[in-house]
Amino acid sequence: ATLDTLVNRIPGLRIVYNASKMGIETVVDGTDHLRTPVRVETWPGMYMTGFKTGNRASDGRDVVFIPTAPNITTGFVVELETEDVTELDESTEDALIRIISCGFGEAPQPDALNEDDRSSNASPPTTTD
């Protein structure tokens, strides 16, 4: 608490410190506050990945957090009609990997992991003298 108070008195450092702190807390504490990964069509044919927060606006719309890449501690909080939100068939962690890697990363697939396990268990080549 003392460090927070001290750093928050320094204007430039305050922004960097608080953003870094939020990022570390997200990694350490987990992603429980980011509920269901969703796809939102922002413009015709353009989709963005977001997360239902589990909250609803006063008029009943879903509250969705759409993070920016690669810094998931920033983004947009939007209120959307339920029919405008498509739930994705993937885990929160898989969606975060795609966002943090700017779309280049992919979560390891179970089949790929099994193949890696099989190849590491293979017998080493034998040599003859």
C-alpha cells in the first residue's frame, strides 16, 4: 500500500505502474472475472473477440469487455443486445492467447500434445559399431 501511494504521486510513472500492476494481477489471479468468450460483429464482416462480464445494463443488455491487443488490461466496455453477441466454443484462456499474441498464437490442441508425447517417448536411434 505504501508503494502504491508513493508511485501514484508521480504523474508519468503512475500510468505505467498501474497498467503493469493490473496486467500482473490478471495473470496471477486468473481470468475468473472474464466469463464467456464471445464474438461481436462491429462492422459488416468484421468481428472482434470479447468477454461477457456476467453483468447486465439497466435495460437488460449484456455488458461485454472487448480487450485491445496485446495489452488486455485496456479495451472497451460495451452494452449489447443478446442477439448481437455470439458465444464462442473455446475457453477464456484460448481466446486470451489469440488476443495477447495479436492473432498469431494458438492454444495447443489436445491431438498435437498427444503427438508430441508419442514422439518424445520414441526409442532413440540405435547405432552399430
